[in-house]
Amino acid sequence: MGENQMLLCVDFSGEKVNVLLAKKKKEKIEVVESLELDVSELGDYLTSKSGKIEEIRVSGLLENTFHKILSVPDMKSKMLKEAVESEVIKAFGNDYQFKQQDLGEVPGPSKVNRKIMTVGMKRDNLEELSKLFADYRVKPSIFTTYPVALQILLEKMELLSEETLAFVEIAHPNSRIVIFQGKEIRVTRELPLAERGKDPESSALAKDIYRTLLFYTESFPNQKVTRLAIAGNSTTSEILENLRQKAGLEIIPFSPESLFQGDISEIHPGCLGLALVDLGHFSFGLIPYSVQEKRKMKKTMTLFSFIFLSILLVFILAIFRLSLNLKNLNLRQGGITGEIKLKEERMKELSLELVSHFIETSQPPWSEILLELAAAVPPGVSLKSMSMKRTRKGWMGEVCGIADGADEINSLVLVERIQNNFVQSPLFTGTKLVYKKLEGKRVAFKIIYQLAV
């Protein structure tokens, strides 16, 4: 996070929106600003701070959320995920988006089970929160629940242990109680707080807290809440005294000052917890489906763009290479012009009938064949006929001609030379001299071959 960039934590669990603007400094977090806003005021606040805010973290309403511990048989990760999803749908329906965290092994009746912590938020509520921020062109990095943010704060304060801890945030008009067993979120509940004039000793709230503790004891018979941490700007000495008398609990002072710089006495605990989230090791960051779909689309478009650019680059390189080859060909053209003219002269010596036959039946690469023949036929040798036919092995050719030397020996040498030229040609393979006949001082011959292409 940049030196002048801020972290904005927004909690919607109370009647008003709790906002914390902070800056991370080494091991501590410096509180820059903390305030309560109406939802209608949040947009103007975000607009005024948009240039300074680098990251936004959000915790939602306590209602329409769940925090449930599941015990499922140990199995492969994919099957385990499907089993947890099935249990969540059975318990809460299909309207929740949730995350899970494996808390380790627990002994079962016959085999080892896995203890899974699940945290979910109603999908519609999550989308509403996302849209609220999208309307102001900002994108929170995470959405989570108030109890999860609180768990992170209490863990950093080293208050979570095997002993059960109840945390109460006393605020008007609704207070909140969350009961933890280690890292497990066992109970979450909102409690109404009566106006001070109607309940000066806050006995009604103390009774509600006490009833919640009894409910926990009934739900978990072998466990009992022994410690109570209290926070909130509506906390009074009367409430603390009532709780001491009714529940006989150890009251733990809520003092997160060691983790923060600045005055945090009035700061909402949920915001403090959000500020301490380590995104690299956070299991309960909820992302709305609409945002997930946009990210998938963006990822797909990025992939397509990469593929398109790669193809374009290959095409450009191919054109560049072709241009270099053409340039090299132009450089070589001057050197081979004379050779080409000589071959053209030799081609003129072939009979018009033979050339016409080649053109009419041009199925093999005639231009290459004719050029190669022109190079292979030495002076003193004339071709009388040529034929090509397709076989299973490829194109088979046959040439018949006359070698007319100064005498019989020179004519035989000419036949041997044209045979060697055919053998050495890269275009002809399988060359054989199948007929040779002395006719006076001339020699008639027939050569068969196969095209290499």
C-alpha cells in the first residue's frame, strides 16, 4: 500500500454505517478518521476520499447471514466441498453465498471426520452491497460478515482460546453478542437496547445477554461461557454490574490499543477487525456472483486479446521473414540470370509437340521438370519423346532420345553423362537406363525415373 494511500473499512451491522479510514505503518495501523454515517451520506464520503483510498473492505448486516460448524466424513477435497455445499443447502436453502474453512480432524462414531466452519450471506444482500459501491464506481476487495471481522480482531488481541468467550458490543438501538469457542463462531444474536429513561439500570439488556449465555449452555452442555468482553459507546457501569451479579463471569476489558495508533475508544470493533484482515490467508472473503462473472469475462477477453496479439505477431514475423527472403532472391537473381538463359535456350530445342503434350497434361510440376531436363540433357543429345504416368509410388517418367557424338564411343559417353545427370538430380529418383542401341555412330536410349516430389 502506497505511502499516501488509505484503507477504508465499512461496517453495515449497526443502525448507521460505521467507517474507518486508516493507514498501515509497519506493524501497526494508524487511524486517520472514524465516524458514523447514514447510508445516504456514504456516496458523498466515498467521492470526497476517492483519490486517497486504495482498498475498501466491507462487513455486512448480521441478519441474513449464518455461521455454522459442520462435521463431515473425511474425503477428497472435491467431494468434501460438495458434501459441505449439500449440508448448507439443507440447513439454509439455496439463497446463500458461502465460504468454508477446514478446522481440522474430529473423532467421529466410527471414523475420523472433518470440522468445517461455514460463513454465508444471503445472495440478494451481497448483491445490494456490491451495487451500492458500484454506483459510486468503487470496488471493495472483500465482503464478509461482522462476526468474522470480530474474530480476526479478538485473535490478534490473543483473547481466543479453548475457553469459551462471549463478546458483547453495546450500542443503541441494537446491541450484538457473538460467542466464540477458539476460532469457531458458535452463536450470533442482536439484542435490543432500551432507552436509558425507560430502563435506567439496563437490566433488560443484561437479562437478554444472560438468556443468550443459558441458550449456549443448553446447546453445548459440556461447555460454559466463562469470559465476557464488552465494547461499545453505550456501555455503562450498571450493565457491567448486572452481568457480574447474574452470570458470574470474568469481565475482560476490551483494549485493542496495542494494535493501532491513535484514539480508537469510539471505533466500531467490526471496522477494526476488517483493518487487520490478511487477504493472503483469509478464507471468508465473499465475492458477489455478478462481480465474479465480470471477472471471468474480463479474464476471457484478456485471453482472447493475448491469442489475437500472438497470432498477429506471428503473422508480422512471417511477413518480415518473407520480405527478407525476397530480398535475398533479388540479390541472387543477377547471379543466376545467365544460367536461366542457357536453360531457356535448351528448352527451345525440345520439340513443339513435346512441349504441347506437357502443357495439356500438366498434372505433375511441369515447370520444374522441364527446367531440370534442360539442365540434365548435355549438348549432342536430343530427346524424341517423354511420358509421365501416376502410379501408387508416385509419378513415373520415361524419356527416349538419341546421342549423336563424333563416333560410337563419344555417343556412348553422352548416354552415360545424361544418365549420371538424372541420377544426381534432386528431382529424379530411381533412375534406370532400360534401353540402349547402337545405330551407326549414334546411340538410341530410354531412361525411366520417378519424381521425388
